[in-house]
Amino acid sequence: MEKSQAEKTPNGTAFLSHINNFAKGRSFMEDKSSQSVMTGPTLIDDTGNSKIIEILSSWGINLYAGVNGGGVIHLAKHLLPFDGLHQANDSVPRLLNIPEYIAGYIPLGHYLASGKIAAGMFTTGGATLLGASGMLDAKLHDIPAVFLIALNATTAHGRGPLQDMTPDGLNAISTVKSILGDSCLLIDDIKRLKSTLIKAQELLRKSKPVALLFYPDILSKDVEDFKIPWESGPKTTSKKDCEAFLRDFSKISNGRRVVIYVGEEAARYDGIKGLISELSELLKAPTVYSMNGVNAVSHKNKYAAGYIYFGFNDYTKQLWESINENDCVIVLGFDPGEYELNLGDVYGNVWHFTNLTEPYGSRDGHFKHRVQGKYYQVRGDISLSLRELLPKLKEKIKDRKSAKLPADLNSRKIEKPDSGHVDLVEFYNKFKNLVHEKTIIINDVCQAYKDFQYITQRPIGGIRAYSAHRGSVMGHSFGMGIGAKVACPNSNVQIFAGDGCFAYFVGGFPYTKDFGLTVWVIDNSNYHIVDKGLDIVMPGVERERHHSQLPNVDFHGVAEKYGWSSYYLKPNLANLNGVMDAIYSGSSTSILIQIPVDGTIVIGQNPRLLNLKKAGGTYL
């Protein structure tokens, strides 16, 4: 992250300057076909449509993703097209025309890569459902994003409108509210637009996604002029909590084992890697991390002790499951999901550092219900808290015994594939030595999002790796990758997706052929997570009833038809160096690499399968 959310002040300067310079003085080109006016690149009028774009732009929200039509046309006309990466971060509100399922995930990747909020736009009807997967994952991962959703006009109620959003049809208000709860905001009165947007900002600042549902005829009404500045505020930490931590932790931890758990929230704070390394060194504490939490851990941290649970490292799982009531655990951002805690609790004396007031999975803002032992909370910006605590903690913590970590965190023997398939263990071990700095990796719902952790074991210098694994929807990686690339066009974005995932996003290829993206397709001809999982969950069921087989596809050839460059990775990896050179060549042409993989081999493990096996496999 460039900056924490708390210290980032969004910049809508270019947009506002067009308003100030042109709208008031009426120095503009008139559009004779309408009452609207064109000022510079932005269409300005007195309606709520114009005002909502103006306000969001003043908050730094200028990237919109979706498809125009139906109820959003009068909103979309206030945006210019996003034609390429040369327009990224130019402070002009733009619409990236891309299918809605992909669009729903673009704000997630955009925020994770940069800390900057983006928006999805969905017209009336089923488009809302196409974007719903992204909305859900934004909620599950505490990612602030804006989703603009058009209802039918108020005059259409009861008349069977096309793309019916009313209770007779999609019942959109209740549907979206069932996903986002109080973050579902309805614009049904133009006089309440300001108060609705004020509420939206409050939610976004709490790392909540926001859905703005509007009646097009209401939003198209004139509205009185108003401004809503973004209130970023200073970074803060609780002095009371810090004092309690110094007093209690130094006393309770004396002579006891300490383990540090790094969750995904920690990666949002400035300077966090160095601070965690300093804490790990001071406490001589094994430091474990979730699949997104790894982004907060330095590759130089000698106490980095591996990934927890999904795709877990063998040593790490044993370490975590050995924690008992006598131990101390510092949790930097609490990850409550099944892929992070496997439906279990955290044992021991737990100190939870967080700046989120209502994170996913919490109760009244805390996780006492997920701790078997004493639970303490240190509230505030995690980096600021550690900066204030570490000098004082060094005065209290002396002569701790160093933890001994194995160089290799894995002990299982992985089966070798035949000569026609790539050895993924060999691939990832070579890949991590070839990858450049400023690389962002997005892992989709396939072998990659568990094998990556198992094989790489520890953080890789200069890269970040993400997955929207809590919703665990196939195909999410492509939208997230687009969002990351637009937010940070100088970064190299590489997407690892399965052959099953590919079917969900291939329709987005023509739109992104000049984005310089890289997509690695794990071609194993099956839904690997399902196929191998059912071997454990339902071992008595014949394989054909797994319903997991996929047709063979020439992904390499398909990509070229869409204007992408493409490669077929040789099973012996003889062309891997050349492929990596092409990825980092600086070309704007996107690249697909097809990797032939033996889907019968299990590398990274999924402990959730043991949960699924309970009660005869009926637990989900």
C-alpha cells in the first residue's frame, strides 16, 4: 500500500476544476439535443446524476466498471470512456466497459493494490446479480467499494417493466440489502441525496462496501448544489489500549511462548513489514500468516513461519494446533474465515490489533467469541500502534529464547507428474526466483490458490499476492487483476486461474488485450478442488459422479484469437525463462500462458475437507 486508508486524501482536483472554471461562468459548448452542457471532458448539469459523479470524484473515485444501458444511461453519460492505461489515475471520471461479473471484482483489486476506492455500475435487471459476487467478497474482505445500481423508474411499478427490479421481479432492494445490510443505501428522494452520500462516506471510511440503489427518474431531477469533502482525519491509536498492552503483555508473556499471527488487515498499513519484523525479532516469535496476510510480512523476516490452514505448510499447522492456554498470541488483523481458522478458535492469551470497527465475522467489533482464553484488543492504526509500542516494549522484554524454525516448512513427499505435465513444485520454486519487484499476483479458485502457499512457504521479495477466497467464486481473479493494473499501471499483474475459472472471464479478453496483463491457466482438465476433495469427503462415490471433468481447450489458441500473446509452457520448463522475459518486456500486449498440469496430484492441502466429511459429508 502506498498509504493507509486513514491518511489518504482522495483527489478529485481535475474534475472539480472543470466545474469551477466552466459551470459557473457558462463557458461551455452547448449540446443542442439536450439541456446538458459539456465542460472540458465532463458533462455537467444540475441533476442528481451529475452531482453524484462530482461528489464521488471529489473523494478520489474516478474509475467505474460495467456496461451502459437501461437505468444507468443518464448516469453513464457523465463519464468518459476508459480507453487505456494511459488514462489511469488522471482524476477524470471514466467508465471501463466490461461485462458485469468481471466489473464487480474490479473495485476489489483496485483497492487492494493501491488503497484507492473504485466503483462498479450495474443497470436494471439481472446485471445486479452478475455483480453480486463482487459485492459479497467486498463485504467478506472488508473492502470499501461503491456499487451503483439502477432500479426501474418509480412510474413503472406494477406495470411489468423490462428488467423488473420491483418486488414483483428481482426485488432488488431486498436482494442487495440481504447481502450488504445497512450498506445498501436507497436514493428515493432527491432532497435526501446529500444525507445519503454522507452516510456512504461514513461506511466507506469504515472499510465497508456501499451499494447506492437509485430510481433513474429521481436521480435525474435537479438538486441544490452542495459539497461533501472527504474527512480523512489523522491516524490514531488508543492510548489506553497501548498502555494496557505494555502492562499486561510484558507480564503475562514472561517465560511463555509467543506466536504472531498476521491477517490481511495488517497489509493495509504503511511501513508494516519492517514493524512486524522488529516485533518478531524482539519477541523471538514464530510469525504465521494467512494467504492475504503474507503481504504484511517481509521476505527478510527470519521468523516467518509459514501459511496457516488453506494451502498450509506442514510445520505451520503443527505449530498453530499446538498453541494452548499457556501461550500468548499477537493477532495483527483477525482473519475469521474458514480458510484461515478452519472453523476453529484461537487458543491462549490473545492480543488483537485492529483499526476496523466492525470487521467481517466480529460481534460488536470484537472477536471474543473466537478466542479460547483471555482476549485483549489494541485499537487504532496497526502501524502507529506498533511504532509507539516497540521502543517501550524493548525496555520490558529481555532475554527471550529464540524459536528454532526449520529452513523447509514442509515434510510431505509430493508425487512427481509424468513427462507430459509441468511439475508445479519445480515451477513455483523457479518462478519465485524469476519474478520481479512491483509484481501483484491474484490467485483464483483452483490449484494455484492452495499450491502457491504450500510451495513458496514464505514471502517473496517485492511481490504481493491476493485472493478473494472467502467468497471463493471461480473467475474472480480477472476482475481483481484489471482493478489492480488500472490502480497501479506500473506494476506487473499476474493472474493464476484454473481452466474452470477461465470460462468465467474469457469474455473480458477483447477489452483488455492492451492492458499488459498476464494470465497463467492451470490446465488440469478438471475442477481440481472438487475432484480431489470428493476423494476424501465421499470416497465411495465413483469418479464420474464427481461431475468435475472439463473439456480440453486450446487456451493458447483462444487467447491469440482475442489479440493476446500466448505461450504453451513446456513440461520440462525449458521455455520458462523466455516466457518470464516476455512478461517483463514492458509490452502493453496481454499474455496468456497455458500450463499442462496433472490434476490428480495433491500439493497444497485443504483442511476444510475434514469439515465437509463430518456427518457423512453433509456439512457445508
